[in-house]
Amino acid sequence: MFIFIEKAVLAMAMLRVLSGSIEIFAAVLMIKFNSIEKALIVNSSLALVGPVILILTTTIGVLGMAGGELSIVKILWIFLGVSCILIGVKW
């Protein structure tokens, strides 16, 4: 049985696996350091990883879905929506 996996879906999934691995590594570092101050520094560093992964997976998904047929206005609306999500989470 042959299973076809789209390249865009595979790339999105691999980015999520990378993100999860970074999260697990951060948890291990927190336990290793055994310090609240250092744990907060590690946790703050993760604040950069989440939005970057979100933007990258959204970009790959939109480009994969569009296949070159998406107008620039629609792309801007999508990224405006992602920006609103990030702003809403951070503030």
C-alpha cells in the first residue's frame, strides 16, 4: 500500500515536531538548572519559538494550499489574521 504525503503537510508536521522537541529540551534544562530565575529565562526564550513556528507553518500551509493561485490581497488578510492572534496572545 502506497501512501502519498503532501510536501507541505510533511514540512508543517516536521516544524511542529521540531517545536515540540525544543519544548521538551527546555523542560529538561529547567529541571537541570533547578533555579526559578534560570527557568524563567528558559521559558522566556520559548516565547520566540512559538510565534516563529506559527508563522512558518501558516506560510507553508497557505502556499501549499494556494498552489500559486492566491492573490496578494488574500495572503495579506491571512497574515493580518495571524498577526491579530499573536497580538492577542502577547498583550
